[in-house]
Amino acid sequence: MATKLPNMPAKGQEPQHFFEQLQQEMERLIDRFRGYPTIADDRSGFGIGAGLRPAIDVSETEDAVEVTAEIPGVGIDDLDVSLNGDALVIKGEKSQERTEEERNYQLNERSYGSFRRQIPLGFTPAEDAVKADFADGVLKLTISKPPEAKAANRKIAINKT
């Protein structure tokens, strides 16, 4: 299973693109390790040379997993949030069109893109265990843990030797 990592940036170039690609490759590797199906490439065309990859924060409490996704410019009708077994799947599509007409020129710009993020939860939530809110381009999800998932977490005592 050979994986081609992105080339290192040339001297003087910003390494950000390299690290974004490396992060995507690592996420794919972890998903494959955990047995999740391979997802489509997230670097779909969105503008020139850019990809739509929303920033996602995941935190866990004793009773729930909380997910916050920043998805500016995406409407609620263009979002699809679902559960696939013990994985949360967030999909969406964004499209923009801008037209300017001035005296000596006309400008038409179109950009579009889609994304799909899959987040392993480690448990299968109950039917009514997910609460989702979307406002100002921020999606907030609270996924309540079932009792067996709460009981599965146990603290391990560490002995001093």
C-alpha cells in the first residue's frame, strides 16, 4: 500500500499547502486503519487551487461528543448531516456567483465545491441522541452517549514504581 506524500515546498515557499495535504493524507490513513471506507478526495475545485475543507473541532464530555464545524458561505439547505454506524458524516456544497458590470468591463465569477468529513465516534448513538444547530456559518452538534458508552470508559490506576 504505497501512498504518495506531497512534495516538500521549494525554498522560500509557504509550507502551508504541504501541511494541509499531509494532514489530509494522515486522516485518510487513520480512517483506513479504523476500517472506515475511503472517502472522496476533499481537494475539489473551489476557486483557483483551493479546496473547501471546513475546520472542525471535536470535544468529549462524560455524557456527549460535541462537534463544531465552521462552514462559511454554505446554506442550511446545502448541508447533509448523517450517522453511518458509529461515524458522523458531514457533507455540503457551496456555490457562489458574482457579476459586476461597469462602463468598460463586465466581470463574471463562479466558484463551487463540495466537502465530506467523517468523524468516528466510537459508539453508535441512539435515534434521538443528536442535536444540531446552524447559525452564521457554524454547525454545532451535540451527540449524547448511550449508557453502554459511558460505562465503557474507566479510569486506569497508575502505580508508582
